Amino acid sequence: MHRRTLFTLAGAAPLALPRLEAIQSRPSGRLKIAAVEFWRLEGRREIVAGVTGQHQVQPLHVYDEYRPKPFHEGTPAKRTVDARALYLKIKTDAGLEGVYGPIDTEAAIVVDQQLRRFLIGKDPLAVEALWDQMHRSNRHSRRGIFMMAISAVDNALWDLRGRYFEAPVYRLLGGPTRRDVEAYASCLGYSVEPEPARARAIEIKKQGYRHQKWFCAYGPGDGAAGLMKNVELVRVLREAVGPETELMIDAFNGWNLDYAIAWAKQVEQYRPRWIEEAFVSEKIDSFAALRKATSVPVATGEHLYGRWEVNEFLRAGAISVVQADPEWCGGVSELVKICAVASIYDAQVIPHGHAMHTPLHVVAAQSPMTCPLVEFLVTKMTDNYYYFEKNQPTPVAGRIALPDRPGFGIEFDPARVEKQTQAK
């Protein structure tokens, strides 16, 4: 099947929006996977433009032609834009279903072309066996897009399992370990100019968040002036929020070792909670050297694809915070194993927040010593990423209440879904 034709709209029956209050009685006998489907939801939503266009430093920015101009926050302006999302549905022969999303298109292509036929007829409750078999089924399964595809299937199967047992996923994982989960405010998109950053940091603190993460906009390509702007950002934030708020800084793979050490030495006095992804994930030695060179804790992991890579980083003493993402690292099943590995090294797992459902449920089932927080990307998650869902995981005073709905509790809002079509 050619990639360009994978998700053309088909004339299929509309997606039945999950109604969790009307769960059918538990099927008896052995279940079999009968269908693996993708559904596209479409609608319109309102956004606020002009204030969330701040870029973060990236590896490509060492080239002048790819380095963005400095962002200057403008006047907020509301406008309406198209909203789209792709969801995975796994159906059984008994009518029970698992739903998960939104799913990245590149992962959906692999599920459709590589995993769908393999899954048909399998026992959907045999989560461990299916994960292991999917992982063994392809030479490229250990990393990248194929692992993202395994993650999507695994997460949908956990939702199905929760609906079968009529329990939230965190209960199936052995939780809860707390009544709610604390979230940190991840400030991607907000201006890093001193005065706008100062004002927004104060505002976020007033909302009840005890932790904030900010994203550096400058790297080696910006020279010494850019380095000083990255240092100044930390100083301004610390003055704004005081000593009791934790500050995390993200460099998104955009630095090198000398640059990172120079920055760290100058910001140690402001006590950052961590410096995240200073280098690309291949540079394990640079992470280890940075950790030895500074008192600032070192974090990475959103681009690590399983317990084996995480173990390599921890064994090398390269990081103290693991940020594995259950959308990418192998799903709920693999993130639980990564937590077990991290606990051996007394490291913390604070999952990357590409999505919220899976990190929330895994963290809620782990010891708070191992998993104290989840990431809440403020501009992405606030009535945006889960736009079509009724029960969006949203912090109140910096904490997210644990849901009691089966599985991940995904239920669509018919008032927002203007069009729903099966993708073929």
C-alpha cells in the first residue's frame, strides 16, 4: 500500500463514540482481535495567536539559514482553525473495543502496514505476549517509528483491558499510590524575553504549579550573546518565582558539551531542577561528562526506545532523571519496565508529556519516589491536543485527579466532532 493513499477517507459507517456509562457485560470465553482500525475526527476550534510562537533551540540551528529569528510576543488574537485527530480502535469478536489516541500518522502507517494483519485473531488480553511478539516481528522494531507503532497498539490494548475488567488502567497496574498526581507546567511556546517570561512565570506560580519547565531558544550558532541570553533566562525566572519553585530547563538536543558546561557553571547558583536533552541521545558520553561537571541534575529519555537504552544511560551514570515517553518507548507495558530499571539506580522517571493519558496512569501506579510528577505541556494540552474528548486530563492547582472510568476513560464529545471517517 502506498503511503500517500493510506489515509484516504473511506465510505465507512461513522465511528461509534465510546459511551463509558453503557459498558456491556463482560464477554465470556477467549477473546480474539477482529479488527484494527483508524478513525479521523475533524472539527473547528478557537485558538489564541500571537503569544505562543517561541521556538526552542534545535540541532539544525547551527546553520544560519535554519536558525529562526528571535520571537517577540505580540498582542493576543483569537481565531478559528481546523482541528483533526487520528484514533486507533482495536475491536474484538465479542464486541469489546479499545480506543487510543491521538496517534501520530507515521506510527499509524506502521500499524496498518506491518502490525494489523499480525494482530488479527490474537488474544487482546495477552498484553505481555503481544508486546514481545510485536517486538520480535521486525528487525527495526527496537527504535523509532516501529517502536512508536508498538506503543500505539500496546496503549490501545491497555484501554481494552481496562474496559474488559471495568477498571482504570492504573488499577490494573497495581495502583493507585496517591489520590492525585502532581503536574509540572511545561512552557513550550511562551516567550523567553525577560519581561514576558517573568510575568508568565509569576502567573503560572499563582495557578498552583510548584514546578515549571522553560525552553532555551539559543545554542552554539548564536555565539556568546546567545549563551548569555540562556543564562539570563534562568536568572529572571528564579527572581520571578522565588526559591521554593522548581525550575527545569530544556535544550532539545541543540548544544554540545563545552557549551552545556559553560551554561551550567553560570546557572548553578539558581538551582535548576535539571537540564534536559542538552545533546542528541547518541552522545551518552557527553551526558555522563556533563553530569560529572556540574551540580545541575541531567535529564533525558524522550528519545530512548526501551528499557535497554535506559539501562545503558543509567549504568553509565549519564542521567538522574529518565523522561521515557509511553507514546514512543513501547507503551504502558514498556514504561512500567523502565520504571523498575530506574528504581534500581535510584533514578526518577518523569515521563515526557507528548500525551497525558498513559503517563498519568503509569505514574499513578508507581511509587512517588520513582515517579513524582507528570509533564503538562500548557499550550499543547489546554483544550487542544484532546480537543475532541470529553474528559481531558487537566491540572487544578497543579494536580490532576485520578479518573475512575474504565481503561483510559476516552469518550468523545459529539458537539465537537463535526466529521468522523474511517481511514483506509
